[in-house]
Amino acid sequence: MAEAKATLSNYRQSPRKVRIVADMVRGKKVEDAIITLSFVAKRSSEPLKKLLESAVANAKNLSIPLENLVVKEIAVDGGKILYRRLPMSRGRAFVMRKRTSHVNIVLAEVIPKVKKSKKTK
């Protein structure tokens, strides 16, 4: 079974927010996943859609047929954290953590199963 991969590194949004959108497309066919990402009203839907299209282009270069492609894996991991300080009263500093995400996507070709017909008596 052939696979195509694509990665997105240091995407400047927290992994918790990106995982919400990634869970919507996990396990779907590629065409359905692209349509779903087109209509999701979240900021991370556009970069994930571009990443999915990049993985489809990689599959095309590997000469994998596009009809049976499925989103096998989509993993959202935490990336580098940018630490910023916000001044508070009495000389203290509040630490703001600006989180980033790493997204890995794997597309796989799934062969549709043919159902066996039952014998009639």
C-alpha cells in the first residue's frame, strides 16, 4: 500500500485549536476532506487545506491513483514556544506563551472491498 506524506512546521497557532479541525478530516476520503476544510469557519482550516493539497501532489508524483486516497493519519504536535513578558503591577512580569504547531499528514490508498453476494435458496 503506497503512502504520500506532507508536513507543516512552526505554524503559529496553538496545537489545541488546530487539532479541532484536524479531527474533522481524519479518516475521510481526500475529496470529502477538501470540501470539509473549505467550509470550516476556523483559522487553521486554510493551512490544513493547503497541506492536504500538497500531500495530494506528492501522491501524484509517486503515481498513486487519486480516486482511492484516504487521510490515514493527521497528527498535530506542539512546536517551539515563543515566550513574551507582559509587565504587571509592582514590578512583576506575566509570561505569555505563544505556541506553535507541527502538522504531519499521511495519505494512503485504500482498495474498496467487494461484498460477496449471498446465495439464494
